[in-house]
Amino acid sequence: MAGSPPACSGRPVRTRSFRVPAFFDKMLRAGEGKILRKLTAIAGQVNAIEDDFVAMSDAELRALTDEFRARVADGQTLEDVLPEAFATVREAAKRTLGQRHFDVQIMGGAALHLGNIAEMKTGEGKTLVATLPAYLNALDGKGVHVVTVNDYLAEYQSELMGRVHRFLGLDVGVILATMRPDERRKQYNADITYGTNNEFGFDYLRDNMAWSHDELVQQRGHNFAIVDEVDSILIDEARTPLIISGPADQATKWYADFAGIVGRLAREVDYEVDEKKRTVGVLERGVERVEDYLGIDNLYESANTPLVGYLNNAIKAKELFKRDKDYVVMNGEVLIVDEHTGRILAGRRYNEGIHQAIEAKESVEIKQENQTLATITLQNFFRLYDKLAGMTGTAMTEASEFSQIYKLGVVPIPTNQPMIRADQSDLVYKTEDAKFEAVVDDIAERHGRGQPVLVVTVSVEKSEHLSSLLKRRGIKHEVLNAKQHQREATIVAEAG
């Protein structure tokens, strides 16, 4: 029965009341009322048996994992053991991390287990919430993937939240960009594996190129994924293709030659650019000048077709790909910056000759062009999972897309305490200079009061420009962008 929490075998049940917070009572009457009432009931079931788990020794608590696994193997469903499993994780987290899951976090964990997106406000402890469904779904032995937006978070969460799971006898793995196939295989065989969307996706592509089952790194398939910042990964980057490529036969000298030629051509005189469509077109005068530079009569005759591609790529590299915005140059390499996260995409290269054209433009080593060997979009990759769930602070605005594309519902989880954050109206300025001046004034005023300030910009270039303005005002600060990613942990630890 829904109102009667199942008890652990042979243990008396001590009940504990669960009162719905007043500020969330209105939500129960809204459209999300039905699912929220179900989640509230689950939290009540977990609370009702909590004292039994508090009274257990570490060994007794750890032994429950084998008990739950045996019950699931004997035919009980994960829902049958959910209240006890959640109560076990709550107590384990309290003992290992000093953090006890709040009732709303129990609700968030249940929403994830049921295959929903839990919308939880910033600061509500989404990382801790994920330990609940991760543990529960690991009990059937098929593996759970926890997806983060970068390697730093994957490693951090696998270590910190991994303490809870290891305390309970589970194996925890993490996939990092630097790992070799044999290391990856070991991590995937863990009960719970942390990693980024890119690493999981690329390993899937590599497995599809494997010659035998023994070469596979993901040998257990795609059971259950919990995606952090789910709106960024499943909506913003949904159509982003993951591409594995191999060397193609191309002469790199042409990239350097055309970079020099295009450097002498003028926009709107020799060629035109449509930045919205990200296309370029060579005008008649430009064609004539290119033919003169190359000493040929007709750029567009069939024998010269490859040269047109080099020319177009050189113009695109010059006009459409901006240094310190789309990419950075570090240690003689052109490194792509993720437009959504501002982080370097290690090992990623633009295809169809664009990367080589940018390398020529920046006068760094031009590496051999690649051809596509395997590709998949993030959208299609995550639809491979038998069960999918996600967390974010902003999901309701994309609820219809989540439903239509992924068949995922969005559940707004109430905050543990009433919101005290003040959301101010947007301010719009006539010029960018005026905007930055106002930002610096605001930072200076708050810094003078001893208030920590976090400023988010849209590119490496903007962050460095703002940094230069702050330096002129003598305001001490740290910059965290794609160029400082190796210092991220130190910068974050000292923030505030």
C-alpha cells in the first residue's frame, strides 16, 4: 500500500511524521501535484524507517547492499527496496560526509529514479541527490553512468560521492580523457561510473569500430544515466556531433598558401560573409586576384576544384572563427573552446579542413587533415539508454522539448528553505564599453563591502577584457577560463 512503508526484514518499524512545508503546499495543487504527492509519500516512507538505520553499526549498514541485491535477484523490483535503499544511503552519507539528505533531496532522488528531470535550484545539493538513484539502480548489476560537464567534476564527484558508495560496498569508477582503453574498461565495470558526456559518447563510437567483443570498453550496454546540467547537454548541445576521424591524404602546404592569399583580400571587395548563416562567397574581383596569385587561368575549372575548398576555408578561418572566443592558441596548438561551457575540448578538431585553415592563419604547425570514421549526436547517444534522468536548475522552460525528444517529464522540486535570493531586472546599455564600466563599478562597490562576487562572461576574450579593467582599478581577482583550466581546483577552493 502506498501509505504503508515496507520494513526491513525482521526489524520493527518506527514511524516519523512527514509534514509538507507550507511554501510548497500550493505546488501540490498545481499541474505537478500528482507526481509531487507521490514523491512526498516516498519521502515519508524513508523517514518512517530512518531510526532503524541510525541504530545500525557500520557493518550492519554495509551488509544491506548484499541483502538488497539478493532480493532484487529473487524478483523484487527496485521500487520494492527503494525506501530502505534510500534510507541506507542517507545514513551512509551522514557517516561519511557529515551530510544528511533533506526530505526534498529524497524527493529529488525518487524523481530521478522514476526517469524524470529534477529541477532543483542552485545550492540545493544536486550532487548529493544523485547518490540515491545511483545506489538503487546499481543493485541490479547492470551499471549506472553519472554524467557531468567536465573531467574536473567527474573526478571530484567520483571521489567525494564515491565515499558514500564505497562505504556501502559498491565499486566506483571514473572515465577521464587521459585514460587508456584497458583503464576505461575497468572503470566501466564498476557499479557506478562518473564521466563526461563526451567521454561516454566517444567510447560508444570506439566500441562500434572494434573488431571483437574483447576490444569493447563499454561491455555492459547502456542501462541508466543520470545527467547533471541536463538542459545544457540534452538541449543546448543536443545536435552537437561527436566525431572520430582518421588521417586523410591532403597536402598541408595549400593551407599556408591560401592563408597568405586571403590575408591580402578585403571583405566586401574580394569576398562577402554571412555571419548568421556562417557562409562565405568569393566575389569576381577576388576570383581574379586569387587566379593572379596562383598563376592560373580559371579557378573554377574541374582540375582546380580542391583549390576552391582551400580558399573558402581560409576565408572562414579569417572571418568566422575568432581567437579567444571560438578557440585559443596554447603551446603552438589551436584548441577549440566549448561555446556552452567555456572549456577547452581536449583532442577535438574542426573537420573538413577548417582546423588546418585556422592553424595556417595562426602560423602554427599545420597537422594532417582527418576524415570522419564514426559520428553520433549527443541526442541520439543518450536515447540509447534504457532509462534516462537528469538534474538542472532550469528545466521547465524546455519541458516540452524534453517530453517530445526524450520522453522525459520535468518535476520542479521544492527548496529545503524558502528562497531568499533576490533576482534583479536586466540592465541594458547603449554600448559595450558602458556596460563594462557599469559592471566594474558594481564589482568595486561590492568588493569594498567585502562581498564575494562571481562574474560570468560569454568568452575567454571578454573575461580577459574585464580582467584588464579590474586591474586598472586595483581590484584583486582571479580569472578562470579555458586558458587556466589546469588551475581550476585551486581557484575554486580559494573563491569567496
